[in-house]
Amino acid sequence: MRKFALASVLMMATLAPSRAQAVTLGLDLGGGVWLVPLTPQFDFHFKVQFALGKVVSFGLRPGILLNVSPAIQVGVPFDVYFRFHVSRLYFDLMGGLALLFGDAQFLRAHGAVGMGVFIAKGFAIGFEGGYLQNGAQLLARFSFNF
């Protein structure tokens, strides 16, 4: 019983978020390609991230996206994500919906994985690979947390 109690206390101390990191706000900018058939895509997101522990976070990521070929198309993506922190590296699992204005298929499902590295305090670069209903996405990602 003592070993179980000690293991529980150690696990809680390791996983519990510090008060300073409980909620993080951030912005990120992405650019890349949506393979439908080959559409340049840019997006801008506002992020709200909640620490579930020292290693895992949960977040919301609403934003604006812009497809620029063959014509300019504006959309509103909304994702939820889980982020796993390993030293300066992070790994994301995300999914949600995107509203594409002026498109025959207005509502599209989105799912992606991402990874990146924190370069300096609050600043990270990474990439995201995913699927925006009917094609794959490959994006570079620059983010800032404050």
C-alpha cells in the first residue's frame, strides 16, 4: 500500500501542471498545399491551450484559411487538439471542421498530425500533415505563445 501511495504522489507531481502554465494563448501561421488538385493554402489560427499535465495539453484552434488557386476562397477552420511535449519537441493530434465559403461542399472534415520544435521562449516552428475532406494537406507552421 505504501508503494502504491508513493507511486501515486510521484505521478501526480510529475503530471500536474504548474499554475503559470495552466492556460496558454497563442497565434500560429501556416502555409503549404492542399492536394485538391494542387491548391496553395494559408491559414492563421488563434489558440487556447489547457495543460492536462506537464506532458499533455488540450487546445482549441479557430482560425481563417485562404485557398488561392484557381480562385481565392476563404474558410473558417475549427480544430480541437491534443499536444504532447517531449523536451523542446511537440507532437499534435487534431481534428475538427472547416467551413469553405463559396464552395459546393461548404462543410468539410479535417484531421491532422503535427510536430515541431520550440526555438525560443514561446516561439516554435513545425509542420502539419493531414486531410481536409477530399484531399491531403501539407503545411509548414510558425507559432507564438504568450
